[in-house]
Amino acid sequence: MAASAYASPIEKGWYYLHRLICAAVLLFLIAPILAILPLSFNSVPFFTYPMPGLSLRWYEEFFLTDRWQGALHNSIFVAVLVTLLSTALGTLAALGLSRPNFPWRTLVMSLLISPMIVPIVITAEAVYFFYANVGLLNSYTGLILAHTTLATPFVVIAVTATLMGFDHSLTRAAAGLGAPPITVFFKVILPLILPGMISGALFAFISSFDEVVIALFVTSGEQRTLPKVMVSGIREQISPTITAAAAVLVLFSIALLTIVEMLRRRSQRMRGMST
């Protein structure tokens, strides 16, 4: 809310100080990104400021070489399958948790979102030893299942937030009119929770697409994802192509998060809330 014309000088001072602190914190958070993005247009094969010239050679290498494009295709393939699995599982879990008579709701919810709380390195080690026993190491199946474990909590939280304003009397009314459960879901429940499902699916996609720690633990050279190739590139040779890949990932993430925000506002309008 803007500072009121009738506010005292002290109130106005605190208002502008608050704005200044928020701007400083935001600048601190995005400063690394602002520093990296221009380097993706550097004309020389090393990181330096000031840049001697501008070039698109690193974007050409990213989009035209088999190494980077193969990794990009692997990341998209894994992320799409993870999104489908985690959206289905997370939506079903959220619907179950939303029932008034669901027992041990807090405990079950804590277990479902625990992959977001436990440090990723611990999760990766546990997944590695488990996969070593069941034969899922160095396979797309193992990577997809591991990423699904990490992505499902995002869907659970997003759909659960959408269901907070859900009127369960609608489902009882539809069932009382003779509609089978599958019809109730697709005709009554799904249209109301769809914004939350899509938001959760986008977060699930991002979490899988950007994940690197578990990929380093459970995959081989045949299952190279884009973040894994970026980390390998930093270890083996510091190539400015990494900055071009980072710029593409940042822009892609911004686009997805913009869609999530649009869906959030649409969900609020559907529930009759003012934005």
C-alpha cells in the first residue's frame, strides 16, 4: 500500500526505508544472475569483465552440439515423465488428505513433504544404496523414480492449497444425484483443482529439470542430464557454454514461474478472492 498523503513524516520515513531494504535484499538475491547472464555473450573463451567483445558463439555451441542437445533432451524426457507421475500421485494424496475423516493427517502430510526438508545429499545417498540393492542404478527408471519422490511434495502442497476453499457438499450433491465417482471427479472436482494441479506440475517439472545431486549419484554417462553436464563442464573445462546454458535455464524458469503466478491469481478469482 502506498504511503498515505496524511501520514506523518516518521511513518513516511519507515515506509520508504522498508521499500529500500526490500529492494536491497532483492538485488542481493539476483546479483549473481545479473553477473552471469552478460558473460554468456562474451567473445573470448574465459570469464572476464570488462568483456572484450560480444558474440553468440556459446549459444550456437549449446543449441547445435550433440553433447549439450543430448543432455537437454534427456532432461526434458525425464522431467516430463516425472511431472506426469508426481502430478497423479500428488493429486490423489491431496484429495485423500482433504477428507474430513482422514486419520493422522498431520503425520501423513509431514511424511509426504519430508523430501523437501531432508538435505538432498542425504536423500541421494539413501537412494544410491537402495538402488544398488535392487538394480536400478545407472538407469532412466531409477532417475525418474528418484525425481518423482522429490517432485511429488510440490504437487501435494499446491493441490492441498487449492482444496482449502473446496466445498465438499458439491461432491455429496453430485453423488446424491446418481453420478458415479469418476464422473464426480472429472465434472466437479477437477475443474476446481485444475489451477493447483497445473501449478504443482510446473514446480515438479522445474524441480526435476534443475536437479543435479541425485543425478550425479544414480546415473552413468548414458543418462546425462543438462545440470549434470554443466557440473561436469565446470570440473573438466571451464567453458562459457555453461553460462549460455545457465541463461537458458534462468529464462525458462522465469517463464514457468510467471505461468504459476497467473494460475494462482486465476485460482483466487475462481474462489471469489480479491487479488
